[in-house]
Amino acid sequence: FQRVEDVPPVENGLKRLAIISARTSDNPSLFAGCIDIGCHAIFLEKPGAPSVSELETMRDNAKEKGVSVFMGFNKNVSKFVTKSREYAKSHPQTKVTFLHNNNYEESPESLGECFERNSEGMLKNMAIHELALAVTFYGVSVENIAAVEADKDYSSCKSLEGPSGKSFTDFSKLKFTIKTKDGKEVSIAADRCGGDDSVGIVTDNEGKELVRYTMPDDEDAAAIKSAEDRIAGAMPYFYVQDPDYACLKQRVAKAIADGDAAEGVATIDVAVETLKVAEHLTPILMDQLK
């Protein structure tokens, strides 16, 4: 359904899960509409809302109405993330970088269209998955960030014209390291023109790569091919992420049916903190890259 008004009434005795996957700017109104029509739970695609204040309002509305909210941070349940974290945990004095690649054409026209369509910016859109990992697994919060440093050799910030003729400033690629006040460290990288995969890279203190884990891996190939056959013409990264999204939604559906917590699935509270971190870091990193 494209509009909440088109959704038929829920049948008595059934629980309804709303899945909201739309332009970020439309999410607050769609979210409120789904609560108004009696949805019992909502699966909300990242980042949830254009701003922290809007997402906090949505969170508070859901809590008041007793509606459970699950966030579409699929990498929280990804195998490559789990393997990277487990390897680092068993090998002290190592560091982890989570790399997110998309495969836009490296041209002003392609990136300009991307910048306009995702005008909330890279940290609130593409790299929000990796920021959610930092919040969930490394305790990152605005209050707990001790330092952040951009990799100037890797990163690029551009101002490009979108299809509307307006100019948009955003990162075409970005890498940075966050250090927390309690001594934790994690690096995040994102490249809009880097390919179709996401990677967890573990290095030693000297920066020598010890191991990397990739999404998709060989086990995912059949599921990706099936998604390509079912739905033609989507951006390649939709197919690559299909196995993880299937896992995420299965966990959500099971949690709703059983009345249990959804294992590994980010809550809207995690989303609020992640969005706060994105809003906090964007001007800092842009300033570092001037």
C-alpha cells in the first residue's frame, strides 16, 4: 500500500505488523497513521525520521499506545558483523573497521541524483547501519564520544547538482574512527561507488589486516539469485542485503507471535541514539575535510 488510508481494517483477534519502507521524510506521517489504524507493531526502515526530535516524538507516541517498534538495521544480525566482533574479542589489541559499499556510477550526474534522493546525508542514510553497530556493540553515544577523526586520504566531500537543479553537499566516500571515553574504538567507512558488498576488517595495532569477513558470502549466493529472479530492476544492494533482511523480519515476526524480545533487532531507542550520533558527527567530519 502507498497510503495508510488504503489499508483494510485488521480482523478481530489478529495482530498486525506494519512495515514502513519509504522516503525518510514521509516516515513520521506514515508511522502516526499506522498507529492510528490499530497496528500492534511497526517495522521501521532506517534511519526512522529526518531528525532526532521527530523520531523521539514517534517513539513516545508508540510507547503511549503500547505499539512495539523494530528497526530495519539489518547489519545488527549480519554474519560478517558477528564474525568480525568475535575475532576481535578473541584477539586483544586489534581494531575493527566496518566498510559499506554501494555501486553508484562515479559521475557528477549519478552522485548528484543520489545526494538529492538521500538528502538527509550519508551518515543519516547509507552509513546509519554502521553507526547503529557502533551504538549497539561499542557503546557509542554523543555523550560518550571522546574523539572522532576523519581519514582525509580516503574521504571525499562534494557539492553536486541534483536533478532538480539544486546543489547538495554530502560525502561520496568517508572513513572515520570513533574513540569513546571508556576506551573503546571502532572505525566506519562508506563508499558510494565502491561495489556491492559490506566488509568487516580486523587489523592489528600497526594497521596490518588480519582477517576480513564479507557480506554477501558464498552461503548467500542462492538467496541473492532468488531475489533477483523474483524482483527485477532493483538497485544491486537490495539483492545483496536480502538474506539479512529476511532474517531480521523473521525474528520480528516470531517475537510478535510469541510475545518475546526480537533477538539482535535494534529498538527505536537505539535508532534515536544513532540518529543523534549522525547529527553530531556530520558537521564535525565535514569541517575536518575542508
